[in-house]
Amino acid sequence: MDVSLLLSNDAHQPIVVGRIFFYDEEFRITRPECKRFQKFTEQQQAELNRVWTRTAYPNYREREILAQKLGTSVRKIQIWFQNKRARSNVMTSVAINQ
């Protein structure tokens, strides 16, 4: 075994000896915490549901206006509509099977 590898000054790279990996915890790179999801307020949900009653597939411009009005991103509006359509399909299939 070459011990000089273990004494390397390059702490950013893992040191590999056979199948054993040595990491210097001081230089470990961590990912930032990601947000789980945004919970819309009752007022925001009311506005989203109002648009939902008109269309389940708002175009980009409608989503953009809605995002500005609600103070969120267009992507979060898009995800809300995707989730709402999925929940709607599940509820429809449950009602049919009963």
C-alpha cells in the first residue's frame, strides 16, 4: 500500500486505497436544503379554483398573470394545475367504481 496517497494535500478529492474511501469531512460539499412544496393560502386557492372552473389547462399567459397576482412562480402554478387534474381524475375513477 502506498501511504503517500493517504498523506496527500489534495483534500477535495477522495483518497482511494483498494476499495476503501477516505473523505475529509471539513471539505465535504453539501447540497442546499430544497423547499418541499408551497402551501397556497385560502385566498390563493380560491383564485386558483376560480380559474380551474373556467379551464383545467390555462395557457402560459394565463399562468403568468395568475403567478403575478398570487406572488409565486409560473412553474408553481403549472404544478398546481397538474396536481389538480390528477386529483380530479382519481376522484372521477373512484366515483365510477362505486
